Amino acid sequence: MFTQKIIKKIKKAGLIGRGCNNFSTADKWELVRKAKAKDEKFVICNVSESEPGVFKDRYILENYPEKVVDGIKIAMKTIHAKKGFIYLNPEYYEQFYDYLINIINSENSNIELYEKPLHDYVGGEETAVVNSMEGKRVEPRLKPPFPVISGFLNEPTLINNCETFYAVSLINSNEYKNTKFYCLSGDGVEDQVLELPVGITVSQALKKFNHTPNNNFFYQISGGASGTCYNHKQLNRKFSGLASIIIYNINKSEKDVVMKWLDFFKNESCGQCVPCREGTYRLRNIMEEYFTTGKLDKEVFEDLIFSLQNTSFCPLGRISVNAMLSYFKNIKNKNLNEKN
Amino acid sequence: MKKIKININNKNYFAKLGETILDVALREKIEIPHLCKHPDLSIKANCRVCLVEVKGMGLVTSCSTQVEEAIEVFTETENIKRARKTNLELIFAEHIEKCDTCIYQNNCILLKYAKEYDLKISRFEERKKHYPIWQFSDSIQFDSSKCIDCRNCVEVCEKMQTCNFYEIAERGVETVVKPRGQPVCHPELLPVPDWNSRAGVSESSNQVSEMPKQVRHDTCLDLLNNNDNKFDCTYCGQCIAHCPVGAISGVAHWQDVEKLLENRGNKILIAQIAPSIRVSIGEEFGQEPGKIMTGQLAASMKKLGFDYAFDVSLGADLTTYEEARELIKWLESSKPRPMFTSCCPSWVKFVEFFYPEFISHLTTTNSPQICSGSIIKTYFANILKKDPLDIIVVSIVPCTAKKHEANLEKHAKVVDYVLTTREYAYLLHKHKIDLPNLKPEDLDKPLGIHSGAAVIYGASGGVMESALRSADYFLRVKKQTGSIKYKKGIAMTRIEFKQVRGTQGIKEATVKVGGQKLNIAVINELGNARDFLEKLKENKIKYDYVEVMACPGGCIGGGGQPVPTNSEIRAKRAAALYKIDENLPIRTAHNNPVVQKIYKKYFKGDEELIEKIFHSKFKAVEKAGYYEI
């Protein structure tokens, strides 16, 4: 039977979702397949792509849109969904609308394009995607229930990243070669995307991008907002989640670098929970004061970080201090923070 | 349901699958602080205060984490203390303390937590200083500078009442809760608000002295960003009852009342207590819900300085008497069915605003406080030989919408001031009157005399049951005499109609009254009323007589009642009302001797006068005023 065969094939390929959750694609599909629908199930292709320094979904839509649509159709067939959606951030919606609609229409598929109302960060989180599509406030829902059980219109919903559908299409046609897309951007380099083997280290990826790590730079891995910063000696490690590298000039102003992250999370917080809504704001303010006056109440600083990391409602709050802390620890060798 | 064993702080407890850790802890009296969680509402888990540590999971919010077999939970670890304190301090910095004049000062959960968890309350600078105070017509004030963004008000208005009057706007730290369609916070764009004499001070703010007075409120509002006419406040006050931090309150009348008590001049001051407050006000003084305090209330009104302590229940008997007669006339007429009760002003506003096509279904009989207010200023003024203008009537009620009702032009100020249960309790506290320890007294005659039928007005189904008791009687009278006037010696009336009791959202029954079958329904919560009206519109259902109360469980769950509220508390309050009814010698409105006397001696059969004093009309209303203070 087609359904079981494709899930088995995905499982065998070891495909891990290409968003940032590191969840086994085959397992997710199996969960939605088994879930009971009240009326019907849905498939959503998530092209929110709002992590700075990540632009592989755009690259895929520019080069392989028919593979993505094919992947969605396979998913719809597998989980018995009548309807699929492509959830696009406003920029991509404008850029790819005509293109995608032509493919969808020519294949007579029941796939609808949905324009994300804002180009925001948290709107890429899967329950926020569902809220957004239902016309609700774009913010994460309480989990459980997970979308695989109760997603769009409270029906079982399969939400995967755009690249995941691309990979599924390749797996189905036996073309999959265990590769994924890696992004490079930053100081002194052009934005680039390369398709490279899954599981390579940062150093290996940089080599393919023709960059030799050196002490003039530091590197932010797996996302420009939430990613971890490493110095040039720490790059012999695999990517966790998103495969992106941002190169920073080592002499970049500490204040500029840190405030950019703090501003980002303060502005992108949905405002739902206390630690993130209040904490990102307070942290931003005390750090601004620190950079202006050199004074920092270490206890407040640590408490805010502790609360953000341990009590935020969703991952956005929990990872919001990751970049800053790793920057202080790995690049500046500063002991502002507790060890983590 | 399957029972499992869980471990909290190294002790074993039984739990049911599907319960949350907080459910179990609350049942077992294990203290876990929490703010956004309310048993009437969905779990939102946004305040992040009810943290516990679960072995293998780290810190989790206990309100949103379901129990699992053999989980090990800790409620007081160093990690919990640290995160909980930080989150509480962050919340504290959202809430501008105006404790001096806040009527929640004796009952403030934030202050309680501040003390218990050793908060450094000034660790973060207060960030909402410039946030506006909104006033919804003449009933409710929302001080957004006290709001902690828990969204309970938004949810209760949207889901329980389906009025959708609140909305959440903006994102992140800019997130605000505000009246729908109003600008976020641009004070320079707002017109100078107009005031009527009572606007301008919330139960819990100290804005009073600067406020301009004696200006009507209904002129200024459309200048605001009045986007469409789809949403409005019905003044039910459920947002108040579900706000954990007192950011929303009734427009306060207590200051004016206090001033009059101190300096009354030649005025006679009369207080009247609504049926349901006698079983709820004790909670403001540490008593159990459902503690009956009628006698202490009578004593307290005198102690505060009121000249007469009367009872809105007398008004309820008058309403019942009139409404039963109206029902009989209605059933004989070609008027559209069903007849709806109209003693809940929030429900009336709901119909007037959202469903004007049903206005003609509302009984024109006035609500109890208006009936008794009218009788005080006519019948009783005659007895006192006083100019009605020299009589001040203060209602003490479980309701914020009554403030609006009393202020309606058509009621000609028969009630001058309306205090909520909370406001009155606050006044007593302020004047060091310890209610539970007062020696009970009787309410004053003649207008403190009432039947059991009147007291149950406070519970959902009570108005229906009272009206049925009297309708049953009048139908028998009519059979014998052809008229619907009280007559001595008519046979026993059916007393109890238990089908209409209880806290279900919609209760339906077919009852036999005076030999006639009536299809009746009793509804509480406006969301249920909306469902009902929608079905009615489609002609799917047929009823003769329907009672609607806006608040859960009726007035015992009213927006002016002591906080907190939940289904258990409401059930206890309601049970106490039925107990009072059971124990009273007179259980029907038409048997209340004062009612009989008023009809006989004062109205003398003058139906025109009765119509004038006890009835009024309704009209469709446009969106009312919402303005920023």
C-alpha cells in the first residue's frame, strides 16, 4: 500500500524535519495518519522562513518548486488529506505566487497559497501557523494537543518545513542522496546556499563555501537570532537544527551585536507569557544601560535569563538569550552569566 | 475515572487521569501561587507563576501539566523559588499600585504573594504609568495601568458572554488589552471626556477629586475610533469578577454615599439590599460562601448611618406580582412568544444592542431595585410626608449593570446610588464595622418585608419560579373572578418548581400552571442566551416564558459579587437562598402583606398608575460611550 510504503521509505532515509524541531518526519506522518479526523485532515507546508541568516526555502522555491508541490501531494495522499496549504511569508507570497499557482493548477491539486499576515518570527512556530491561518492572534498555542492531533480547525494537521517536502519528493522518486541545504551569510561574504551531505561539521561546510576559519571572525551557527556563537577553533561540530552559518567580523562592536539580538527578541515576542513579554524587554533595557554605563546588576541579569530559559511558554523565549550568552562565553570570554 | 498515584513533595496522593498538577495540589491544600488560572476559564498558562518541578521535566506550569502515573512533583525547590519570584516581580512591575484607595486592599492577591514570596517589588521600574483608564458608559472602569495581561477578561467576555468587547492588540511588551476598536494609547487624539455626576472614579482608583462633574456622558464618544457597531459592553461585570488583580471595577459610588452619610443635610438616607448579597457578603469578611447575613446587614446599614434599612426583595415581590399579571395578559394576547424577563439590566442591554428584534418580547415590568425605589419615592415618601427629592435611595447589589440601569433617564433617579457587594463591604471595612460580629437586627418596616419568592431572585431560575408561583395563583383567581387582582381565599398555590433550579446554562421544562401548560426556559450567561436567540430566530424552538440572567448562576455569580468566584462558591450561595425561601412563612409575592397593602391602599386599582410606576419601555441602543480618563 502506498501509504505504508512511503512512510517506510522516509523512515529508512532517516529524514529529520528541516525546520528547527529535529523531529523524525516518518514518525510525524505516522501520527497524523493514525489520528482520527472529525471531518478532514490538512497538510501545511511551512515557508515562514523568518530566522535571520536562513534563506534556503527561498532557494528551494526558486529552483525546485515542483518538487515541493510534489512532496505536499504525497503527504496529502499519505495522510488522506483533501486539502493542502503553502504558508508563505508576505515577501515570498508576492515573489512566488504566480509561479506556484501555475504549478498547482497545471497539476490540478487542491493546494491553496496562504499569505502570512506579518513577516514575524514566532509566526513560524507550528501552532502559531495554525492560529494565523484561523485568523487568530499569531502566537503559539498550549501544547498538548499537538497539531498532529488537533491543528488547523482542530483537525489533525501535518505541518512540515518546505525543505522537508522537497526531500520527501526525492525519497519517493528514489533520487534522495541524504543531502540538505546549507546557508552562508555575513561579513565579507555573499549570501550562498549549497546542497551538501547531512551531518557534516561546520568546518567541512565552510570549506565547501571556500571560507577558511580564522581569528578575524566569529561564527553564529543555526540561525542569526537563536543560533550559538563559536570562535574559529570551535567549528569542528555538527549543526543542530537549521544549517546556517553567519560570519561576523571579530571587531564588530559588542554593543551592536548584542543589542541587535536583544532588540530582535523583544520585538518578536508575541506578548503572551510573562517571562518573554516582560523579560526580553527588561533584559534589553539593563543591557543597554550596561553598554552605556558599564554597570550591571548581575543578580537581575541572571534571574531574567533563568526565567526566560526555564519558564517561557514557547521556544522563542527559551532560546532568546542563547546567542548573547554564547557570544560572551565563546567570543568575549566574559563571565557575565552563569555557565550553560 | 481511572485513579493514579502521584507524588508531591515526597508524599503520595491519588489523582484522576486528566487532572492537572494544580488541580490536585489545590484539592490537597498544597499552596501553589497562580494568577491567570481561573476555574471558569480555559487554561492559558501565561502568567508562569504556578511553577513546579517535575522529575525529568524540569520546571513546568502546574496549571497546564496533566498528572501521569508516578510522577514526582516538587513545589518549593530553589529553582522554583527563583523563577517564581522573578516572574512575580515582572508582573508586579506591570501593575501600578494604587492601594490607598483600592477596594481590593483587604483582599489583594498580589500583595499577598509579595509578602509570602519576599518579592522585591521595586526591582523593575513600573512600566504602565501612562496607561489609560477606560470607562464603559456609567458602569465599569478598566484601569489598564493595573492590567497584568492575563487575558481573563478577554476570554470571559468572548466565550462566556459572546460580547467580544475586549481585544488584545499589539505584540510583545507593547501588548495591550483594551476596548475593541479603540485606539491603543494616543492620549493626544482623544477628546476631553464628558462626565455625568458619577463617572470618574473606579471602585479602586483615586481619580475622584479632579473630575469635572454634572455633565452627561453620551455625547463624547463617537468622536473616538468607533469603527463599527458590532461590539458593546453590557456591563455584566464578569471581567471584574475574573480579573485577578482588580484592574477592572465598577464605577464607584461609595465616595458620594460616604459624603452623604457624613453630611446629609435634610436628606433621608435609605439603603436597600438585593436578595443575593445576604449570602455572599460574608466572604469579604472571611466567612464561608452561603453564610446568611441578613440580620447583620440590617444592623450594618444602621450603624453606617442609614435612616432606613430596606430590602430590594420587596421590590422583587412587586416585580413578581406585576410580571405574573403581565404574563397572563401576554398569554391571552397575540403578542409574540416567548415573553422574556427583563430584570437583568445586562441582558436587557444585550437585547437592545445585539438583538433589537426581540425588544418586543421583553416584559415591561421594572426590575426589583427600580420597583422598590419607585415605591420608596412615592408610597413611602407619602408616609414620611417628604419630598421625594429629599430621599436618597442607595441599592446594595451584586451587579455593575444596575449602576447603568439606575442612571437611565426613564427611571428618573428612583435609585440614586448603586453600590456593589464589594463596595459596600469596603465601606464597612473602612468604617471598622466588623459585619460578622454585629448583633443581627430586623430590616425596617414596611419595605423590609418580603417573601421567599423574592429571595430566590438571586439564583438563576428564581425569577421564573417566583413568577410561576404567582401566575399559578392569578390564573386560578381569574377562573373564579375573571380578573387578575389579588383575592382572599383562593386555594393553595403550587410553590416549588424545582425543574428551573440549578446552574446549568439552559434549563428547559414544561410546567403546569393554573391548569395551563407552559413551555419555559431558564438561561444564564449571555453566550447561552445568544445561542437560544439564534435558535429562536430560526423558529426552531417554541417557548412561552423565558428567564435570562447574564451572569453564571444568576445574581449570585454577579459582576459585583466578592472575588474570587467559581461554580462551587456560586452553588453554595444559591443553596443558601433556597434555604431562606424554605424557612420563610410567606413564600409567594402575592401573599406579601406589604405588596397587598400597596396595591390596595396606594394604587386602589388604578391600572394607569401601576403602569406608570412599575413598567417601562425599551429601545434599540447604539453603541454607548467608552472613553479614556
